[in-house]
Amino acid sequence: MNNVRCFCVALCACWFVVYTPLIQADGSMLSNRANTASVSPPLSYGEKTADKGLNALANLTTAPLEIPKSVINTMNKSNFFYGLVGGFVKGIVNMLGRTGCGVADLVTLPIPTQPIISPVYIWDDFDKETTYGAVMRWD
């Protein structure tokens, strides 16, 4: 039992020694970013297509969540009855739209384009209405 206790104490000490500088480094990097305008390097072709593939899979798998999102958002902007009925219909339309955007991204995976749908992921801004932009905008 004493060996286990010594091991746990040593493990915690190592964790603090390794993790504390990482926390401090992240904090200093964030403050430097706030003070200076940082320019991120452009993504490579592989990173763009991988990101597009993840967007496609996320849109295909989370499309049914458009129904409760639309019901909640419509109910918050209007009354209960219209929120249920109108939000449900709007959710079905947005679900089909998000599914279509996922299929379009999957089919055109080798072509690096910007996302059609906004917000890109349904969980990015849950209170924002789903909108659709121009198709096949080059990235």
C-alpha cells in the first residue's frame, strides 16, 4: 500500500512539473495574440480536404439536430404554437439542407471549397439561424 501511495505522489508531482509550464505558455501566447495581429499560415491542400471531409461527416450525422434547434429558436422568437409547428417544418427543411450540404461536400471532397452552410457545425452557434451561402466558392 505504501508503494502505491509513493507512486501516486510521484505521478502527481511529475504532472504538476510538466503541466504547469504548458498552462503558463498558453496564457502568454493568448496575451501576445491579443496585442498583435497574428496571421495564421495558409492551410495545405491535405488539411483543406481533411477539414472538408470532417465537415461533410459532421453535417451528415448531426442533421437531425436541426429539428430541435429550429423549434427552440422559433419558440424563443415567437409563441409556443408557432414554435412547435413552424419550427418543426423549418427544422425539417434545414435538416434536408444540412444533409444536402454534407453530401455535396463529400462528393466534391477533392475540390477545396468554402462551406455552403452557416454555421459550419450545428453546435458552433446554436442560437443562430441556419443560412446557406454561395455554392462552390474556392478556398
